[in-house]
Amino acid sequence: MTSFAYLSDNAFLRVPRASALPGPRPYGIAGIAWDGSTTNRPGARLGPRAIREASAMLCEGIHPHFDVSPAEHLADHGDLPLPNTSLEGMRAALPALVDPLIRQQHMVWLGGDHSITLPLLRRYRVHLGRPLAVIHFDAHCDTWTDHFGEPSGHGTWVYEAMQEGLVVDACFTQIGIRSPGVREARDFVKTRGGLVFTARDLRGRDGAEGLAPVLRALRERLAAHGHPPLYLSLDIDCLDPAFAPGTGTPEPGGLASSQVLTVIEELAGLPFVGMDMVEVAPPYDHAELTSQAAAHFVWTYLCGRIARAGALSRPAASAA
């Protein structure tokens, strides 16, 4: 199994497999190669490998904004050994595999379709003992009450998470929503007190200044609720298909890669506890555009975490 940025002897970051280390590093990566809940084009089970392969392009791994690299802080656990044909079987097997990782490391999960997020939130809820705030990048609201006649799937996880009390509804933020859907589903997060920034809302907004209203609203909402632990769930189809053609349910009119990167960079100081990167489907990709974007989002998130940890560990400058 390949590991993140450790593809061969001449890979750039040379991140080792977790099994080769004497103990855990602060940050970990694991693949959840599951796409049994895909409603359109399958292939997201191949996403973890493609994201890892794309990470080979992260020359030395030093981030140009944060000026750090995750190389010495990160280990890869490979893909978790999970059933690949049963949603119930996958979710039943997941706790025994993810609980030890969540206890030991700050984890990034490579999907896989978006149905993996619900069982992950369940485990974080148990581990942390409290509901989480969530930033959810997606073209789809994922708030349907059923999955084309089935009770659960990759389009129901937000509805289920709120029904189960896994999240702080008022601190649930969706970014990039634009897919067709009934108003009840589109407005579900708003009716529960959360924030929704549609792709239309963000047209023409880029950079820290252009996205300032979004960033400010997020920070203010989290501060007003005591900064609950924050989870990032990033569906690659939040991007316009021009930036990410390799996904199961592409929706025109989406975000640019620079917009997503700006949000991740500008919010690096917030108390994130984990991230998933989902819905990369390599069979439909072109020139590795989608997997490259996903690898850069994961890399930027990790570098932001490391930079924040470094800033928190430095003593405050004495007053003049």
C-alpha cells in the first residue's frame, strides 16, 4: 500500500508508514477506500491511492504560505481493511480501526464516498465527549432523509448527524452548495440554525479580502459558541468540474481551487480536530487535476495545523 508522498525511493516527502515507526507521530493519514453508497459514477474507492500518488508533486513539502512541511510530523496507516460491499458492514467495522488512531493522532481520512463521514463523526463524538462544529465543502447539501429509498448513504449524512446530536447545529457551515434539490433539503441546515454559503453567493469572491464575509461569519459563530472542536469535511465536488472532473456527481458552477485554499489557509488558527477528503473518483479524472487538488487541500490543512501548533508552543513576546 502506498503512503502519502512516499511512493518510491525517489519520492519527495518520504513519509513513512506508521508500522515502520517506533511510535505515533502527531499527525496521521488513513484511507477509507469505500464507494458503495455512490449514487452516480462509482470509483471513489480508488481515491486514496490517487491522492497519495498526486502528493509526489509536493516538491519537498514546504508550504509557501505556512513555510513548514508535514514530512517529519506525519505517518501513513495505508487503507483501512474494510468490507467493500456493505454499508452496514463498513460502519460496523470502522470503530475498532479508527478509535485507536483518533486517540493517538490528529487524523486526515482519505475517502471514499461521503458516507464515511457519518461514522467518523460518531467516533469523534464519543472520543471528545461533545458535539462538533463542522465546515462542509460540497456541491450537495447531503441532507436528504433517505438514500433513493435506502435509509442511509452519501446524501443523508448531514441529516443523520444532526438528528443524532453529533454536531453543534449552529456551528455547521456549508460552502459551495449548488445542486438540484427540494427546498426542504437545501434549507435544512439553515432551519437548524447553521450557515450556508452557496456557490452563487461566492461568485466573484476570492482571496482573503473577497472571502472576508465568509471567514468573519465562521469565526464569529464559533466564538459565540465557545469554540467547539471543529471538523473539516471536504467533498472534492465543491469545485467546479473545470478544476475537478474526477468525481462521481460533478455539478457545474462550482468553486475555484484558490477559494478553497484561501478558506483553509485563513482558518488555520481554529481548533480543528480532524479532516476527511472525499469523492475523488480517478476513473473520470483528466491529467490528475482532481487528485492534485485533493492532495494540495490535505497538504495545506496539515501545514496549517503544524504552523498553528508551533505558534501556540512559542512563548508570548514580553510587552515593551
